[in-house]
Amino acid sequence: MAKKTPAKKAPSKKSALSSKPFWVGFDFGGTKMMAVILDADYNVLGTARKSTQGGGKGAARGIKRIQATIEEAIANANVRPAKIQGIGIGCPGTVNTEKGILIHAPNLGWKRVLLGPELEKLYHCPVAVLNDVDAGTFGEYTLGAGKGSRSLLGVFPGTGLGAGFVYDGKLIHGANVSCMELGMIYVPGTHLSSAFPGYVLFEDLTSRLGIAAAASVECTRGNAPMLDSKTGAVLKEMRSKALSASFNAHERATETIFLNSLQYLGMGISMVANLMAPDHITLGGGLVEEMPKLYLQAMREQVERFTVPEIYRGMKFSIAKLGNTAVACGSVAWLRTKK
């Protein structure tokens, strides 16, 4: 009688986990949050997403939600929690990168939250806290469209208008606070909701939200029927796809709004270009992703128009490459340069 071969024991759940070192990149948005598990080569091993649920729910509850999202991403990546090497997190607001403090996130109602120290207590690893656009720009500089550049200006027209600047591998910051708040510059103009009559915030002229607000008015006036049919003139429904579809259908009112906005955006980028002389400018965000050729061509034309010729000469323009992982990858890349 043949001798039975002992059955092999099934590997335990613990032994099945990958033992490779990993980093957590976290995109902490005003409405959504995403944790991304990255290996040493920035390959994505796993992700998890949740709604932010900000507003009046408070920072303590928000940090628990961040923790839950990270735990879910770690499980999704099937990696050993003990192998975590660090966490990089990009936040929507002003931050103190040295102390890991989220100074003010207006869309969340958070002020002076010790986000870095709190996450260090939970995970016993280094934590880097950045402004989200700074993180996205550093991601593009290190791994994306700006790779190989000496200096990179990243401009991201989205709900607001964000910008970041990397020079010789270093993010431009103030002494105790993130900067490059391009969208928060006031310029002379007319705006009914302006906090300072006679002046308008730059992001109200250049962001998706600013474009959507103007388009909503034109829908109500009957000047953009296709956009009206898709959105009902409701501001929250004026998303990038609907706005770009209206522009591509040559609805005159939408075309005018976009062309005016692009001229303002070019003027704003030129302000930074004349001061900082970047050799590379990259554009990102939902509207840019929907209309890359329009934004790229308009920025080349408008920045050339408003920038000192000697500064403009040789300047490179590109569309951001990393998409929705830019903030996560950039925050981890910045953390790893600080070690």
C-alpha cells in the first residue's frame, strides 16, 4: 500500500503578506481622500478611497477617517503593516511642513491641526505634511512631466487655483508656512461676492468653479442650451466634462467664458514667470485633463504675451502626467528626500 504524502499546511494569512517595504501616499481633499500604497520604485500596490466628510465633524473624527482609509489600503495591498517606512500627505490648505501642522483648511473648517504628530503616534514612522498642490508639483518634478527640469512651476485650475514651485529639487516655502497661493491674489475687477468691493480673487476668474458660475448664469439667460440640458444650470452639476462638451460644441457663451479665463490664467502664470523664471511649466487638474490641447496652446500664447521675452525664451510647457496619484507620489517623494 502506497504511503500517503502528508498534506501541506495552507500558508497562514500572516505569511502570505508581502514583506517588502512600503510607503503611504495620502491625497487629503476637501471632498475625497485617497490612500496609495507605494513600493520603493513608486509602483502602486494598493489603494483606498473615502469621502472626506469634512465641515463640522471635527479634526479628531477626520483623523480617524484618514486612519481607516490607510488601514484599508494596506489590506488591499496585502503588505505587512510593520514594513511601513513613512507617510506623505497632501492637504487642501496652508501647512507648516517642518512641524507637520495643517494650519488652515477653509473647506474643512480645520485650524492648527497637528496632523503629522498625530499620524506619527499611530504608525511610528516619519510623516510629511504638504499642501496638496505642492505635493502634486513635486510629484511631477520627480516622476512625471517635469522630470529632468531644473525648476518647475505647477499650476492646477480646479475647484480653486493652486500652484507649486520646485527649484533645484526644493519646494519653495515660507519660513513657517506653505506659499505659492496664486489663486488668492486680488486683482482690480468687479465681483458681487468679493470681500473687497472693486477687487476680485484670481481663482474666481480662472478656476473650474469660477468658469462654472459664469456658465450657470449664461444657461439661465438661454445662451448655452446644450450645457443647460446637461446640468439644469445647477452649479454643482457644472463638472469638467459638461463644460468641455459645451465648449467643443461651440456654444458661444461658453467659448467666451473659457477664452477670457485662459487669458487671465496666462497673465497669472506670467506674474510668477517674471519673478521666478521657471524653465518648465506644467498644467493639471480636471479641466486641463478634459481640454489639454486648448490649455497648452493658450498658455504658450498668453505667457509669451505677458512675460519678458528673455525669460520666456526656451521655456517648456507640458500637461501633468501622474493624474490622480500625483499628490500621493509627490508627498512620499518629498518625504524620502528629507531622510
